[in-house]
Amino acid sequence: MASARRRAAERWSDTPWRRNADVPGTWLRGPAAPDPAVLQPLDVALRRGALTLRGYDRLLRVAWTVADIAGHDELSRDDVGRALFLRRGAAA
């Protein structure tokens, strides 16, 4: 877990934030946004009404944490999928 925290701190080192939980959604969807193909599952859920924009941002933060734990430097579609799975699992 310490390596995941270090990875997040390195990613956000040029910003005022150090943890994924602290990064505002506008930043995650703006300057820090990954490739649109990575975000496609979240975009679909948002359009269907299965997610609010606040939920979208929360899932992006979780996806970045999943990526950090897995040792990924960039957010992948698999990381987003795992975050969605965790959300569904918590709701069940």
C-alpha cells in the first residue's frame, strides 16, 4: 500500500494534491483525464443515468487507486472496470 501512495503522490506532485481522494473531479475530468476510450464505461453509465457526475468522479478516484495498487502508471479501461465492479459489489 505504501508503494500505491507513493505512486499517487508522484502523479500529483505538480499539483496541490497528494492523494487520489483529494483531487477534484474537474481536474480528473480535465487536465488529468485519460484517453476517452478508457472513460467510455463511465460515460455510458452517466448517459444512462446509472451514475451522477459526483459518482463518476468518485469512481475515477477509485480507478486511480486500483491502478496505483496494480502498479500502473496510466489509467486503463480494466482499472475503470474494476472500480465499477467494486461499486456494484458494495451496492449489492
